[in-house]
Amino acid sequence: MPTETGSHLELDIAHVLFVDVVGYSKLLIDEQRTLLDELNHIIRSTAEFRKAEAQEKLTRLPTGDGMALVFFNTPEAPVRCALEISAALASQSRLRLRMGINTGPISGTVDVNDRSNIAGLGINMAKRVMDCGDAGHILLSKRTADDLLQNGYWGQYLHELGPCEVKHGVSVELVNFYNDTAGNAAIPAQLRKQQRRRIRLRRARLAFALLALVAIAAAVFATLFFRRQSMSGLDKSIAVLPFANLSDS
């Protein structure tokens, strides 16, 4: 794993799978522990996890209500792992997950407990992508989707969703991954809400523009009307001629 030494920052490109238990904070402590144990067992049992770990191409990070798996082999690794997790979940309904995948730069760091950790845009963006989803979603960043499209097999399962605004006003281009057995084909609730807000905003702007045009047209009409009235008044004015004495005397 890359490390940071002094002022020199070593970066590497990683493929990150963020996994989150939906509704975790609403559970009792014993329920949280049980579900996390189940999640750990399911993920450790996936072939992609075991293969990457055996090759020393995997770093695991606990996140409280889930985990981040950082793969250092191929962009397909986190996607295959997500599919294997989804297949394992099909046999039980208690564990509801959402997943986000991103490829990007990361760097090694040390946390407050002097343990190795990972930071960087690659892992931050994976979490932001995941945060946009609902239970069952496997969401990808556009960067990851573009990498997968280099293999024609994946294209049939990639569905562009467009931008989703996350923390600090950052906009993330989302791609939804699903097939007949994995993923969630529905548009994420957060994205639907943002799309409705953008539509309302566009309508409000259009209404404002139309009102402005009406106001301008009314002003022009009023100006022309009063100018015509003024000219009409001048046409009907009485001319006073000099007095001429027409008597014979």
C-alpha cells in the first residue's frame, strides 16, 4: 500500500468498493453486531475477496456501519465482488446493503491509533457514490463505468443516471449497475428528489422569463400608445391666423 513520507506524497490508483448497511443506526446494539458479523462472513467468503487477499492486492477498512474494500488489481474486481455479495444476500433478507464503486487516487496514511489507513479522492468519491443509493443499489462513478466499458461484456449492465449532488456542493456522475439477479433498477430516491427540484427551478426560471417578456411587451405597447395619442392631439390642434380687416372703409 502506498505511504506518505515527509513532504513527498505517494499516490496509487485503487478500485474501491464501499459497502453500507442500510438502516444501521436505527438498530439495537446487539442487532448491529449480528448484522456486521453476517456481512463480514459474506464478504470474506467471496471468491474475489479471497483472490485479491491472497495476491496481497486488497486493503480492508472498517467504517462502523459497513466497510471499504480497496483493490489494487483491476477495475473489475470490486464489481465482481459486489455481484458475489449480492448473490449471497439472495438467500436472506435481513441484511440490506447499498454499494458504491470508484476508481481513483489514494495515499497511505496513519490514523490516531498509529494504524495504517487510506485517504484520498479515490476512496472519498466511492463513499459519495454509495451515499446516493438506496438498499440494493450498486452505483458506479463515471470513471469506473468508462473503465468497464473497455470490456464489451459489462456495457449491457451499465445505466447512466446523470449527476447527483453530494456534500459540499460536489456533483457526481452516477451509473447504475444491475442485471436480472443483482442491483436495483430503480432511480435512487435522492436523485429523484434532486431531479424534481431541478425541474421546479427550470419552470420557475421559465415563468420569470415569461413575466419579464410580458412586462417588456406591456411597456413597449404603453410607450407606443401614448406616443400615438400625443401625435393625434397635435393633428387636431386649432391654428390661429392673423386678423385681416375685410371692410370697405
